[in-house]
Amino acid sequence: MRHASRGRRRSIRSASGGQGLVEYALTLAIVAVVVVAILLTVGTAVSATLTKAGDAFGPGAGATATPTATPKPTKTPKPTKTPKPTKTPKPTKTPKS
């Protein structure tokens, strides 16, 4: 009888491990649903607030500004001529003392 009770304890422990995993998954799913709901609700309000703030700067500010014409490129200066290399002088022998 003593050995039979040990077998039951082991099966209860392994079953509770699976239960913890299911609880974790459910908690994660609920948190994800709540975050999505908050973003959908607050996201539109934040977007409206930022739009109002952008409009306060005037029609020419931000992404709605009209692009200006591209400036004409300037002429590239002509390169100067590279000087011709001079010959390296040959070493002179020093007298032995």
C-alpha cells in the first residue's frame, strides 16, 4: 500500500505542471486581448490629438509642405595637373674613417 500512494503523488505533480502551463497561456491571451482593446480605444484619440497639434503649426508645416524645386548642380571644378615626379637622388658614398 505504501508504494501505491507514492504513484498517486507523482501523477498529481505531473498533472499540476500541465495546469500551470494552461493557466499561463490563458493569462497571456487575456493580457493580449486587453492590450489590443486599449490600443484601439486610445489609438484614435492619440491620432486625433497629434493631427490637431500638426494643424496648429499651419498648412506649410510637416509632411504637408510643398516640396521645393531641386537646385541646379554646380559645375565641378577642373582638376589641377599633377606635378611630374622628380628623380630621387642617388645616395653618395661616405668616406671610411
